[in-house]
Amino acid sequence: MEIIIYTNIGNTQKDTLLKKFSKISNLTPVMVFDFKSLFHLLQSKISGQVIIVFLISSDKELEYLDSNRDYLSNTRYIIILPNNEKTMISKALSLYPRYLAHTNYEIKDVCAVLNKMIQYNARKENRILKAQKRK
């Protein structure tokens, strides 16, 4: 399983998120700073679970993500918005994230959801491995 964090390189919330994340998991997230790299990385994944945390910093980023939603099929992700503006929330919800927050929220809530997603994926991978061993 792999964790990918998308963020603008200047977004200061990424440091807080990484600190909290390191306390809940021994996985090291991959940092991606532009959508082109993110989509290329997703296309190169042949198998395995991927969880993405989008640390969105502008309407423009959210709009671009929405216009490229096909890349996100069969991917679990969390979206963190820069504010709680209703139009941004509506647009983000139309992408069907597993969890939606904004930077005014406690990051620990995001980490708790992320931890549950990691645990779920770990159990799923264990069931698959056990089923393969029985064959």
C-alpha cells in the first residue's frame, strides 16, 4: 500500500500533516507537487492499494482535479480544502472523497480517517494473501 500526498510546494499545512501522519503509521508518504506527476504516478501503478491526500490550496487546483476525475477511479482519497467556502465544498463533494475537511479543522481528524483507511486496506490485503495461499 502506498500513501500519496498532493500539495502545492508552498503550502505550509503539509509539514503539520506529515508530523501527525508519522505518528500514526510507519508508511512513508510520497509527496507530489503537481498534477502531471501525480497522474503519471497513478498510471504507473499496476497493482496495490493507493490512498491519496489532496491538500488543495486554490479554486484552480480543485477545478483541475475535477476536470481530471477519470484518473481517480478506483482510488481512495481525502480532500483538504483551504477554507469552508460553499462552492468549494460542493465541488469537492462532487468528487466523492472518503473524507472532506478544510485547513481550519484539526489535522488529527484527517489522520484518524487516514489511519482507518490504512487498517482497512491492510485487512483486505491479508484476506487476499490468505485466499491465494489456500489455492
